[in-house]
Amino acid sequence: LHRSVVWHCTSDAEVDDVRTIMGLRSDVIVRPNDTLFTPAAEVSAVSAPPRLLFFGRLAPIKGLDLLLEALREVQKPLTLDIYGPEEDAAYTERCRSLSQATSPEVEVRFLGPLPHERVAATVRGYDLMVAPTASENFGQSIAEGLSVGVPVMVSDVTPWTTVVQPGAGILVPERTAESWAASLNDYLDRSTNARAELKEGALAGFRDWLGHRATGGVLSDLEARVEARQRS
């Protein structure tokens, strides 16, 4: 059955996964989930103290424990709101324990899953999305943050490096607690104006990324692929 399937992948890494498992001759369309997003008209004002957001599954690959370890080296005021389903109970308990070891200046809240219809309005109110993920094929939450003008702090392990690096976020040099702590402290040392400029850069970077995508959508790509098959 799978020999006639056309696979939709969102990155070259995902193509490699499909062809490793399903065979090198697998027919693949590579198309990001770009049609799912509409950029915000403008960014929200920055907060004092800064409001940080973790948005993803509470599972080891997403790296929340690394972020909480890094926050032990942060002594400046901030709030961190954590949204996401508790996929791994033991891991979630470890993260809750780590959150108790942060500075009194750091407020950490576990807020559970965020319904899809509330994502854009909720995420828009934050100053920085922190994404200590170990790997992303696409990075849906990163796209959702950038699309509403929320810059993203992330390591160089996602397809978003070329968007984040020019000024839409902060690229962390290494995926270690020490490196993340240094990047967090650097962000917190920035002026209100500098943090506002980063938010503007996030929205501009997303619009630029969206502008370079192909027109149509994955279904249009699929239709063209099926027509090409019929002609061959």
C-alpha cells in the first residue's frame, strides 16, 4: 500500500527519516506548514519583569529540564509560564522539582495544555519563547511564536536558525545549562527598547520567511504530483 503514497515532510531531516524507514524510492513532497499561520498585525508591548514562555510537550526531547537547570544561575526577575501536556509523568515530576530550586526572583508556573483556539492570543502576550529542544523536524510552536511577534531563544537544532539568527530571536551556542544560563542573563540585561526591537524583529523575520514560501499549499503540491504521475 505504501508504494503509492506521497509523503508530506516539513524538512530535509524528515525526508531522511521517511526514506530510511520506507525506502529510498519513497515519493516525498517537502513543504513547511506555512499555510497554517497568519502574521499578527503588530507586536505587543514588552513586560516588566520579562515574561518567558515554554510551549511544548513535557517530554525529555523538548528540554524543559535543561532550561530549569539554567534558571538556577539567573538572579534577575522574570516569570516563566510552561504550557504543554504532561506526556511523561516521571519527567514532569523532575521538572517540577527543578522549578523549586530557582532563585526567588524567578517565578515558574505549570499551566497545562493550551487549546489551539487560544494559542495566538496567549502566546502574543509574552516577551520571549524559550525552546531548549534537542531536535525539531519543523517546530510548530516556534512558528506560532514568531508569527505573533514573540522572539525565540533556541539552539541550532531546528530549521529556524536562518530566521532566528538575523534578529528574530537568540541562537544559543551550545545546548548546555551553562550556555543557556549565559544567554538568558544576556537577554535580561537588555534594555526595554532592545527587547522591543527583538519582538519587532521576530514578526519581520516571520513575514520574510512566509514571503519566500511557494504559493498554494501542500494539497496543491499533491495535485501537481498526482498529475505528473498520470502523465508518466
